[in-house]
Amino acid sequence: MKISEASRVSGVSARSLRHYEQEGLIVPGRCSNGFRDYCQSTVDRVLVIRSLLESGLPVRLIREFLPSLTDERDVGMDVDVDVDGVCEEFLHEVQSYRDRLAARIAVLSTWRSTSSALPSRPYEHWSSGHMTDRMT
């Protein structure tokens, strides 16, 4: 099937399909005219990739992890994926992201609590002449 049909069937944009190919996640066939030709197994693989991306797994880990989830392990390819290692690395990345978010939340909470002590209109004192005198 052409890229437009593969896009429609999978719910993934044609641009994303080209990106997956560029990243080495899929290898569609080629027609004699050079157009991409997507078979059902490639579309199925796209659905797995999409699911993994939606779960937050980065492309580089999907590239490493994907062969263990697809038919590649059954067709004699040399696939030696450390699934536990990939999961552990992903878990570490998610925890690190969580920690960065927690730090941002703490900073924003501090700003919010200190901003309540500021005047509601911080520039209104400029018009009273106090600040304009200093500027001249």
C-alpha cells in the first residue's frame, strides 16, 4: 500500500512514517517507480512504535527495544536485546524527568508565594513621581 493509505490505516501521518524510516524503525518496500510500499506487517510495526512513543519511550530506546517485540527475532536476525536494561534505562529517564518537574514545581510555588507579597500593581508608584525623579 502507498504511504497515504498506510497513514490512513495506521492513524500516523505520512511525515511520521518517513521519520520512522529515517530513524531506522521501519523499512518499507519500494515499488518499481521508487514509491514506498507498506505491507501489513510494516503497518503493524508502526502501530507498536506509535504505542511506545505515546507511552513516553524515546526513539533511541524504541530502536533498541523494537526487535524484541516484532517478528525480527523469529526470522533469524541477530537480535540480542537486553529488555531489562532498556526498561531500567527508561525507568531512570522517567524518574529523572519527574525530579526535574518536581524542582520546577518547587521554584514556581516559591515564586507564587513570594509574589503575593508584592504590590498588585508594581509600576503604579512610578507615576507618583518617586521613580521618575530617579530616572532624570
